[in-house]
Amino acid sequence: MRLSIRNTLLLLLMFVLLLAIGLNSLFGHMVARHEVNEVFDAELAVSAKLIKGLLNEKDLIGDLPRIAEALQESLGTVQPAQPELEAYERTRLIQVWQQDGSELIFRSPGAPEYALAPMRKGFYHHDGKSGEWVVYVTDLPQANSWLMVGEYPYARAEIIDELGQVFGVSGVIALIICSLVALTAIDYGLGPLKQLGAVLRRRSLNNLQPVDLVRTPKELRPVVEGLNQMFARLSAGLERERRFVADAAHELRTPLSVIKLQTQHLQGLDCHDLKEELQQLEQSADRSGRVVEQLLLLARLDEEQSPQKEQLDLAELCRRTLAELHFKADKQGCALGLDSQPEHILLRANATMLEVAIRNLIENALRYAPGSAVDVALNADSQQVELTVRDHGQGVSDSELQRLSERFYRAGVTSHGGAGLGLSIVARIADVHGARLRLANHPQGGLLVTLTFARGEGE
């Protein structure tokens, strides 16, 4: 079962909190243990020094019982009115040994007959089968003996255990409180994500407007920006599809009506008149096919944002295209010419698209300037490549010049059979390649179309 982001974050945060509180409790317990032991060790040392100071080392047998009894009464007696202090009662164990350890001079009630600790100065902790105690050892130089003062560590252990319980309970309470705060913080932090989900669920199919959230965190901003970019691309794609359908319906309505009328007309003709009518029908079908082909090409170009490019010889591409169109130009009485400076021009571009652009420019010149020459010129330097196509026709008026690249716009008469898409396709190919398209009337007559490409490194 997959966990939600909210539950995953909560579990991870609780784990981190549990680890942090556990480590803090453990460290606090260790510090408390150290401090409690230091306090009790210091008190034990003070007791030993107090006994040493009160002793008359010349009369140990007389002083020690009295001092031990007084010490026990002061440390081990708890008033009945204070039962809560019973856990902290402490019993002092006192031994006095000869310097060489050969004789036990004195031991308090409860102290064993063997030495509580080694006979040298310092603190010692004994934990064995015979019992557990903490001992402080000091010397009695005048009496040539050792004084050992010990205690059972029950009180300090009780305090340490209670402190450990306090740390544990406080840690659990802190974990619960922090978890509730973390849950609230996570819900607040994930609020924009929930809002985004709600906005997207409420959206209709036709609503492709950008998403605008009340609060957009830094981490969520790339997601929102990506969604808005996707909505923009979808909107542009739908608009292109609607425009394609509208353009196709507009352009195909007339030729299909003509084909229908011609078909109806053929039904009433004699056999010897059918050939001419069939030729006209074929021309109408060809024109409709060209319109559909150009519309599809234009739709593909609208979709293409970064075509695959390769290193090609633009001059060779122009020569090949001119050779393919030579028969058509010769049929219309047009002369095709190419002037390339230098002879080979390398350019990084999409070969298929450039071939379509060159073909459209030449066919457009042949269509609107029949019987005249069509000149193709190439010029290149280190910065750019310039392709020009010029016909020797009548040119176009200045008012029409700027509209030639509009879709379905045909300058002058409309009897040339074009669909008004050729220069639109060339303009789109130029945009895809980052080239510049210019249309102008040549000073000596005719239309001059110029495509300027920027040259990249290594070309």
C-alpha cells in the first residue's frame, strides 16, 4: 500500500523526532547520573573528612563508636512526618584498618569484616556477590591506619532511576506535542498542493487558462509553471487544429462544388466533348490535392518547433530543385538561372524543409510571372547566407506587398490556380530556422524574395 505524501512526511518527521528525543533523553540521563554521583561522592568525601577531623587519633577506640552513631543518626533517621524521604536514607559503613592491613581496628554495624576497598586514598565502587557499596578511603597518619567510609548506593540509584523516568515521560509528552504541531505544519505546507489538485479537478476540457494559486511555495512553483506552459501549448495546438479545419473547409468548399458541377455537366455531354471536360475535372482534382497537401504541410510546420538539422550544401540543393522544375518551367516558357557565390555553401538546416521553401518560391515565380525568367542567387559570408528568388513579372503593389505571406491571400487575379499558401509555408519555414524573409519589388521589375540565414559555428 502506497502512503500519501502527508503520511510519509509525518512518519519521517516522527522518526526524526523520536530519534532526537531519545538521544536527548539518553544524554540527559547520562549527565544526571554523572552529576548525582558527583554530589553523593562529594558528600561521602565530606563525611570521611569530618570523621577524620573529629577523631582523636590517639583514642580511636573511644571516639569512633560515638562518631559513627552520631553520623548514622544524622544521615539514616527519617522523621515519621516525612515518609517521602525514606527512599533517600543512607547508611554509612565505617572501617579502620592498620596501615599494613593486618588488623581491623574498628567497623560500624553492618560493615563486613573484610576490607571495603583497597588500602590507598580515593573513591572505590564495589559491586559483587557480597553486596554493592561506594567507599572513600583516606589515611590517619598519627594512628598509622586507614579510614574507610562507605555507603550503599541505593539512594543515588533511586534518584537516577526517577530522573530517567522523568526524562522518558517528558520525551513521550514532547513527542506527542511535536507530532501534533508537525501534523498541523505539514497540512499547512501541503495546502497549496491540495489547492492545485482541487483546481485541476474542477477544470473543464475547454479551460486552458494558466493556474493561479493564492500561495505558491518555491518548491511547487516549477510544477505550476510547467502546467501553465503545457496549457499554453495545448491551447496553441487546439487553436492550430481549429484553424486547420476552418482553412480546409474554406478552401475545399469551392473546388468540391466545381467538381460536382462539372460531374453533373458531364452527364449531359456527348462522347466527343468529354475529353476537354475531363481535363478540367482533372485540373480541379489536382488543385484540391495541392491545397490539401499544403494545408497538411502547414499544419506539420506549425507543430514543429525545433526540426532536426544537418550540414547541407545549399547551392547543391538549389541545383537539384531547379533541375526537377526544369520541365515545368520549359513548358511555361520560363528560363531558370542560378548564381552561387561561392560555388558550395554549407549551412546547418533541415534539408526537407529548405527544399520545400525553395520549390515554393520558384513555383510561385513561375505561376505569377509566366514566360519570364526566374533568377535564383546565393551569397554567403562568415556571418550569414542569403538566398534570393526574382521573377521578371509585373511585381505587386505596395499595399499588397506586406500581405503576400498571409495564408490564402493571393495578389492580383486569382486565375493562376494557387491557394495562397506557398509564401505562408516559406515564412513558417523561415521562422523555424530563425531566418528572415523579405519581400520587395525589384527596381527593374518583378518580385524579389530574400531569405537570410544566420551561420552558426563550424559551418
